[in-house]
Amino acid sequence: MARRRQRRRNKPLPTETVQVEIESLSHEGRGVARVDGKTLFVDGALPQERAEVQYTYQRGQFDEGRALKIENPHTDRVDPPCQHFSVCGGCSLQHLSCDAQIKHKQQILKEQLAHFAGTQPLTWLQPLQADTLGYRRKARLGVRYVSKKQKVLIGFREKYSNFLAEIDDCPVLVQEVSQLLIPLAEMIAQLEVKFHIPQIEVSCGDDQVCLIVRHLQAMSDADRQLWVDFAKQHEIIVYLQPKGPKTVHRIWPLEQEKAQISYNLAEYQLEMLAEPLDFTQVNAQINCKMIPLALGLLDLQKEDRVLDLFCGIGNFTLPIATQVSHVVGVEGVDEMVKRASNNALHNGLDNAHFYQADLAADITNLEWSKQSYNKILIDPARSGALEVIDNIIKIAPEKIVYVSCNPATLARDTGELVKAGYRLITAGVMDMFPHTTHVESIALFEK
């Protein structure tokens, strides 16, 4: 008989608390302390504070804990604006003032550029900031029916656990969504399929709220009617998703023209149309500030020929089209390319053209890549644009504006551009996700 492997047992956590001095703030927004030479990351603690800490996890290289008591609060400490902050894991920096949050994010960008690229910009941009509450118009919310409480929970996961936090509002969500949480939970509790709805994806336009309901069992006609009645009552759009993304289908409203999500870019007199699963920027106010910042850095002239890589539905491409002779947008997802083309048509722009391509592959022989471009904008996913850099270098634009949602990959890619002879002229952060550790940034490179 084969010998049965013994499972490695986790060492029990210490039951006693420890008193620590917080030395710094980690990139994840946790206080950093040392106990007997070992690093301890402390949730809820700020630099220079003395904290009483309870251990929550122990690893080989470091430990984790949460602050139970702060003896000498830092001057940047504030009362969290959300009553659920101590439990909900959706935000991690609400105890830090908004000004201090943005300074922390600037410091992260500086450190990443120094570490991965060995460089700094010639000048730093003023950070982009806007309202810090009621900004989030896209979210993936967990759903769970708890039999013991005979209640549906909707929201984000608790800190230190996989359970959903019990919340009845969320100050960072747009108000139209936050005020739906209670009636939505009450309605779901009436469904036959209430045990089999794991998540709801929220996507909002300027005047529309859309819910995409993931369900693991088929819905009865009665359940579907409850969703339709809820959609009518609250004037929202509802889609159901029984399996993968291709199974997403709308149940209300029936008319397509009433089911589109849209947002306006007033400065450019543009209306952008999107489907609920399309990528759109989470923060509308920051988006409306970010676009003119990016276009200003490109210093657009009427005769410019611009390439927009990872263009999505044309969020940057179409504003660029209002200022130059010719712009090309390239995107990896074919459905997004169709949406961008439709947005150009919808806004009466005939100088913006869109193509689908795998930007990580060799693009040398593709029709659009054989054209000349003197300026490029890129807005890649978190993984960055490392595979694309060689193609950009071959095009040899005079200016590159790089919009990033991950300072580590921006810094890595900066190193490659600098090696190729580009200078990092300016860079800065944009507060796309206030109260979280997410860092959105932008950088300008010139040959």
C-alpha cells in the first residue's frame, strides 16, 4: 500500500497581540513594522504610529496583522467615510486623507521608475483628482443568500476572508447603484434560484444602470418576470448570464436603442456608445480630465497622423480625430473594434479608422502598420506593453503618450523605451480609484 502523505499543518496564530512601531507604508497600503527582525504588514496602520496588532496570517518571509488600537494617530489619519470600512475589503485606504493617498501613489510611481527603469521624468505632472466618493460606475459585486440570516448579501468580500461583507450601501459606487443594494437584495431573496447567483456585474453610463446577473441554474419564468419587474420599477437594464460571456442576453428593455450605455465627452462634443461588458473607464470625472491631458501631451496638430494602440471603443481615438487629419485605432478584441467604428460613424467622424490585431505579434505586414505615424498613444492592460515596444520602436514616432494602470509595468516598459533612445519627459498619477491602492498613471516620451 502506498504511503499516505501527511498534510502539512499550519502553525496556530499567536493569540497575544503585539505592540509595534510602524516604519512605512507598503505599496498595498499596509503599515510596515518589524517584530524580532521579521517584517509584519499591518492593515489599518500608518507610518510613525504605535499600534496594537493582532496576527491574521503568518508566512515564512513575513507576517500579516490588523491594527486593533492606535496610540498616536498620524496627522494624515481621517475617519473613514464608509461605515463598513472596518469589515469590507473593497477599499483599503479610507483611513488616510485623500491628499496623502495621492502623495503615496506618486511615491509608488517614483520608486517603480527608479527600480525598473533607472530613470525619472524631467518634470512631474500635477496629479489628476476629482470627487472621491460616488465615482465608481463599474464593479463586480458578489452575491450570496445566507440561510441562517434568511438574507441576501451583495457587495465586496470581507477583509481577511472569502465571505461577503454585510453592507447596505457603498459610498464609492455611483449613487444610483448604491441605493439599489437593499431593494436588489430583497428581490433576489424571493427568487427560486437565489442560492445560485454568485455575482452581479454593474456597468453604468451617464444616465443608465446595467446589471449583468450570473446564475448557475436555469431561471424559471417566474424568476425572469421578477427581474423584468425590478428593471421596470427602477428603470435599469438587466442582462442574464447562465454560462460564459457569450451567453449574456438582455431581458429588459426589449428595444436595443433603449439598452445602450453611453457617456458624453462634452469637451469634444462626442457621445460614446458601449455594451455592458465593454471596457470603459471606471471614473467618469477622471476620464474627462485624462483625455485632454493625454491629447495636450501629444501636442496635436492638424497634420498629425496618430496611432492609438489598445484603443477599446475609441475613448481616446475619437477625441484625437477631432484635432488631427488621420488617426488609426487598433484593438485585440474584434467586438470592441466594431464598437469603435460604430462610435466614429455615430459621431460623424470619417478620419478615424479601426483594426483588429494581436499587438503582441509581428505587425510588420499588416495594412495599417505600413502607414506612417508621427505620434502614438497606448493604453494597455495591467500586463503592460512589453511585446508591443519593438513594434513601436520600428514605427519611430516623435512622441509617445503611455496611459498605465500598473506602475510596475509602465516602469519596465519605460526602461525599454529609454534603451531605444526615447526620453521620459514627464509623468504623473491620476486618481482613478480613490481609497484603493490602484495607481493610474500617464507618461510622455520623446525621441
